[in-house]
Amino acid sequence: MNAVSQAPLMLITGGSRGVGAATARLAAARGYDVAISYVADQSAALAVVADVEAVGRRALAMRADSADPEQVARLFAAIDQTFGRIDVLVNNAAILAPQSRLEHLDFERMQRIFAVNSIGPILYAQHAIKRMSHRYNGRGGSVINLSSASARLGSPNEYVDYASSKGALETFTIGFAKEVARDGIRVNCVRPGHIYTDMHASGGEPGRVERVKDSIPMGRGGQPEEVARAILWLASEEASFITGTFLDVTGGK
């Protein structure tokens, strides 16, 4: 059954935890229906769905690896079927590998990080264009890419490959924004700094934010909800003349 939702629909990749989950909850509170992708933790994804539905909005959680074109296509087919629209794409899904100097990085790790962090958002954007763009009779929309302060800082001795993948995402943001600016699609990028999320455990240091917080001008790490508010602002009409822009949520670092 095709159901056309009157509420705007926000798709958040990697929406089961951290910044993605915080964005899903805030989006629902502000009137969006929400679709999220996840890879591993179904129970966490379903918890986000329950929170979205608890405030009266519709939700969809679907397993989709950002590096797999077929899984991405199936997710968009499910969105078409369930909601009949997409208004905002938040390219949030990303992976991090254990801290390492460059010479010790193996090829498979590099390939996987770029596949998820750099190519994945491009795959999602291709599908979004065909649903949002005025050229395809869409109503327009907004894309927010999630980069990282590491794209500016380089993450030496820790995550040079991750930082490089986010640098590629930033260059994509610039070109994509210019390409679709007259098609009713705004494309922007949020650049979080040190945020309290589970992602740091993937790098082998769950307490990393506490270790580095004194280097942050504001003297603390950020909360996922603080990044979510930046995302929701860029998605909103308050940012109607903003595209190709980078918004740092870094506490000044």
C-alpha cells in the first residue's frame, strides 16, 4: 500500500546510535517522520523507532550497509512505499578503525573506510536527487553531510585514513551543492569535533573525549544533541539561502 505522508520525511544513515539517534529524536520532536539505516544493532534501531513513534510521528528502521549499492536501493524503495517522499537526507553513517600510524594501515581497512565514509554518501545522494530535484518533478530538499574536525586537523598518529575519507566527503559537498543549487536542493556539511558517542570505542579509546577535552577552547566535549540541533537548523527554512557551507560544532577547536 502506498501511503503519502503529510509530514516531511528525514532519512538519517547510521541512525541507531550517537549523533544519528539524537538527530532522529529531535527531528521527530520537530514534526518530521523519520527513516534510519543501521548495520548491526537492530535493538538500538528499534528503540529509536519507538521514541519517534512515541511523539506521534512515523518511523522506519532498515538494515542497509552504506557501501552496498543494492542495500541502499532497497532502503529507498522501502521509503517510497512507506512514506512516498523524502525531504531531508542526513549522511551520518561512518566507521572508524583502531588508532594507528600510517605505515601500519592495511589495504582492506583503507578500502572499507572510504567505501562507507566517502562513497556511501554519494550513493545515498544519487537516490535523493531523483526524488528531490525539480528536474525529476521533486519538491526540493536538503542534504546534510556529517564530516569531522579531523578533515581539517588530519588526525596524525591516530586516524589519517578516517580524516582523509572525511576530506573527500567535504570536497563532494562543495561540488554536489553547486550541481543541484538550481534544482531546489541545498547541500551543507556539519563538522563535529570531540563528541561523547560510542564511536570512540571503535578506535580503541572509549575515553578519548575526556583525554583531549582540555585542548578544546570551551573545555569540554560536545553532546550528540548539540550536533543534532545544528543539523536540524541547516535542514530548516531558517537556512533557506545556505548551501555549500560548513558548520563546525567543535567547541572552538
